[in-house]
Amino acid sequence: MKLFDLAYKNLKKNYRFYLLYFLSVTLVLAVYSCFKAFSMNTLVMEKISEDGRVETMTSVVSVILMAFVLFYMAYSNSFFTKRRMGELGIYALLGFRKTKIMVLLFFENLLIISVALLSGLIIGSFLHRGVILLLTVLLKLKINLSEIPLFNPAALSQTILFVSAALIFLLLSNGFFLKKVSVLSIVKLEKKSEKPLKLHPASAVLGLAFLVSGYCLAFNITAGIRSLWVTVGFLPMAGLTFLLVTTGTIFFIHSFLPFGIQSIRRHKKMFYRPDTIIVLPKFVHRIRSNARILILLTLLSAATLGILGSTLCTYSFSEQGLSRITPAALEFPGDNPEKMQEALSLIQRHHPVEDYQVIETNLLIAASNSSELPDFEYTRKNNGPHFAIMSETDYNQRMSAMKKAAAPSLTQNEAILVRYLSDSSLSAGATYDLALPDGTSQRVYIVETTLNNATGFANEGVGTLVISDTLYAALVQSNLEATSVVSIFGSSLSEDSATAEALSPLFEDDYRFASACLKRDEFLIASSPNLLLTAFGAFIFFIAMGCILYFKSVSDTSYDIKDFEILKKLGCQNKALHRIIAKQNLILFSIPCILGGLHSFFALQCYNALMPQIISSAALLPPFMLSYVLYLLVFALYYIITQYACCRIADKA
């Protein structure tokens, strides 16, 4: 029989076992080919990238995806090779040389990956078309989809070349592996027993200490200017934190978990239970082989959750941060009555008057040389360190238009400071001296600070002071510089980019003109390529994680088939076996799920520090929770599929 025919019959016979591998490779290659087609689509790149930043990022992500796809294929190949060592050992005893066995494995890989490649290229081409359509709708790009071919020849050829190189790599990998083992070891390798594990209490404590230290360092970034990340430097602290968490993960899984389980064994009431007495010793017995997988999956889970969480956090920043930068639908200066009237007339031509609310506010501008003034980028652009001053009545009117709480009642010299940064050390109790035109100063006492700004950031200097109406009237009499701000509030205008674009030429030289929808569109155009690239990575990571867990669980269940036979002879029913398998799989799934979630939570704290601190840090908790819930749902789906496959194996015992 020819080797190719033998490889085909082997796959046909074991198609159920190879089915998930085939589907996972198909999806991975579909995503990869979609990404290559997207990165090589010059028509789209010209629309979304003006400075070459997106092209650079796609090149970097492409290398990462290639490395990860190659790793996943190599891992799967190694798993299936070791899984079939008994069968390959029989071939060796029948006179097959290692070269023939290597070629047989190559033909099996060739058949699986070729069909997966063909399927992946077709799915990837349609997926690419869907991505382009989505970008066209979201970013309102003017792209003629008929000009984009369904199959990109350059992307197809590069994907085929990459897969061909991967097949050669797998061939060499199998050859290197077979060269190291003898015929006898090939026969015995599948049933190779675990070496007894020696417990190391020092390593267990060290692992826990490293993890806690890494988490504390990551959380220290929230301390503001007192943080070690500021005093020591971001890169050194990031490197140290990454090293502590990674090393701590290795020691924690390899030493602390077995040590903790051994401690449970000393408590007879906890340990001597029908399922526990089987599940826990089995886990400790296999910790050597499982530790590597668990460490890999934990770090992979952290990376996946980090990518997904950072994507959702960026969108959260878009919604909440941009609403602070431009709280009104439209905002422009009202110092020029003719321009203001022209702008209002233009708006009225596009929208009925009852659909929006116009609020004009006079802001007073007062310089201040007080110590520890708030710092903000607009102070370097405009009039130096100065405050915008607003009366309490005007502030409450704007808060009412935004459906937010009004300010508390203020007395003569009291003020509310509207601050920009959520991590600012400024708090109630501070005092500021406002310089007056006659050379004197007016001292105000801060009774409260808030993030609820009433006007856009461009109008507010180092911050806005909300003062009592009485003090405001007195400052007006002192002839302080004043400026007018016109804000338009209305949900329909918040979504109308056409009106905003029509208004833009009237104020093209004035930085104080702002539009909520134009800001949002600008952010989407700038960030959507990055978010799309991270989505590619997260999707592939999800596929790989689930399949690795599936393969490992099914393999362990297959090795335990004789143990299940003994348990059945002792009177154990299938229902009890299913319960034991469920708990074994739950341990394997829960460790990377919990540890990966903790890793990603503290990593997102560092990511949050890199973003402008204009929204509360608590606002990033919902995006993280959403990403974790999505992650758990995917894990739960894989767990159900894995549990079903393992139970079918146990039922045959």
C-alpha cells in the first residue's frame, strides 16, 4: 500500500478525532488570509491611513500572527504525533523506517492542511469583504466595493507560501523528533508514566510572592505622581512587573498548586469524598505534563483578555471621554455677533428650532499665579495659566441641558473647580488668587471638585471655576476679560455631521469650534484600524486556547480509559464517571481562566494609565467585566464541547 493511501485511510478512520483540529486550522487560516487581504488592500489603506502608521502596524501584527499560527500548528502536530505513538510503534515493528514514518506523517498533515487551506481561503475572502463593508458603513468611506476583487491574488499567494513553509517546518520537526527516539521508546512513549512530583514549599511561597508583588507594582501605577512608574520610569517598571508576573505564574502553577492540593489531602473530611479522592490525586500526578500547558494557557488567556479588554476600554473612552471634551452637540465662540447669527441660521435651515437648545454663556478670564495650579495642554496654546469663570446659574442651566445634577449652593467666595484629569491630586480645600485688572486679587476657596464640565475643553484654560452669582457680578464690574461661548444641545445634532461640516468654514481658524459627531468620527477613523487588528489577534487566540484545552482533555480521558473500566467494575455508573470527568476538566479550564483574568485586570490598569486621564478610572471596570463575560462564554462553549467528547470516550469503557 502506498504511504499516501495509508495516510488517507488513517484520517478517514479517525476523522472524528481530527475534526476539531481541521475546523480550528480552517478558522485560523481564514482569519490570517483575511488579514493579509486587508493589509494588502491599497484602496482601503489610502482611505484610512494618511501617515503610513496603519501600514506599519499591519506589518508588525502580520509577523505576530504568522508566529502564532506556526506555533499553533506545531503544537497540534506534536500533540497528534505523541497521541499516536503506539500506532507508529507498530509500523516501526513491521519494518517501517523512520523516514517512511516521517513521510507518512507529512502526507497526513498535507491532506488536513491542504483542505483546511482551501476552505480557509474561501471563508477568508468573504470575511475580508465583510470587514471592508463594515468599515465603509462605520467610517462612511467612499469606496466602490465592485472595485475590490473577492479573491486578492497577492494575499492568496502569500498565504499559500506561508502554509507551504509551515508544512516544511512540521516535516523537519517530526524528523527531528523521530531521530531522537528508538523503536522501543516509540512503542512506549504514548504510555510514558509520570515521574513522582517532589513538593518544594520554598518555590510555592516564592511563586505566590512574585505574583502578589507583580500585581502590587501594576496597581501602583494608579498612585499618580507618587507612583514608582513615574519616579523610576515606565519601561523599567513595566519590564519588572512582566518578569515578576510571568515567573510567579510558572512557580505558582508548578509548585504552589500541588502544595495547596497536598494540604487539602491532610483534611480527611474534605479529601475523602467520592469524586475528590479520584480527581485531586490524578491532577497532582499529572502536574508535570499539565504545568506547561496551564502556564501557556494562563499567559495566552491574559494576552487574549488584555487585547479584548483594551479594545472595549478604548471604545468606552471614546463614548465617555469625548463627551467630556465636547459636552454639547456643537460649540463655537459667540464674540462675533454676525458669525454667531449666521451659524444659528444655518442650523435652523437643517433642524427645527424645537429639536435643539441654544445656550450662550459669558465666561470671565482671570489669570492666576497661585502655586499648584492645574496643568492642561490648552494653557500652553492660549493665554497662559488662567481660569475660565462661570456663574452658578449658567453652570446649572448647562447641567440641566445635559441632564446632570446641579451644583450645590455657593456663598460669597466659594467655588467649584471643574478639573480635567480624573487622577488629579487637586481636592477641596485649595485656594486660588485671581488677578484683577486694577492690580488686586480675589481669593476663592474650593469647596468641591468635579469632572462635570459645562463647556468644551478648548474654552476652559487650566480649569473652570464655578462661583456664586454675587461674586460673578462683582468680577464683571472689575472689568475682567470676557468671552462668549455658544453651545447647541440636541440629540439630532449630535449625529448630524453634515451640519457640522457646513459650519466648520465659518470658524476654520478658531480652535474653540467643536462638534461632537466630528470628534467621534475623527476618533473612529484614527482608532478603528487598530481595533480591527487587535480583533484579528484576539479571535485567533480564542480558537487556539479552546482547541489546546480540548485536545489535552480528550487525550487525558483516553489515557484514563482503563481506570474507568476498573471503576465500572466496582459499580460506578456512567453518571458518576461523567461527574468525575467534569471536575477534572473544570480544574484544567478554571486555572488559566482565573489567573488569566487577574493578569489582564492589572495589565489594563497599566493600559489605562497610558490613556488621557479625563474619565474616572472606575469607568473602565464595565468594559473589563464585559470582556471577561465574553471570555467566559467562549470558555463555557469549549467546556461543553470538551465535556461531551470526553464523556463519549468514557462511555465506551
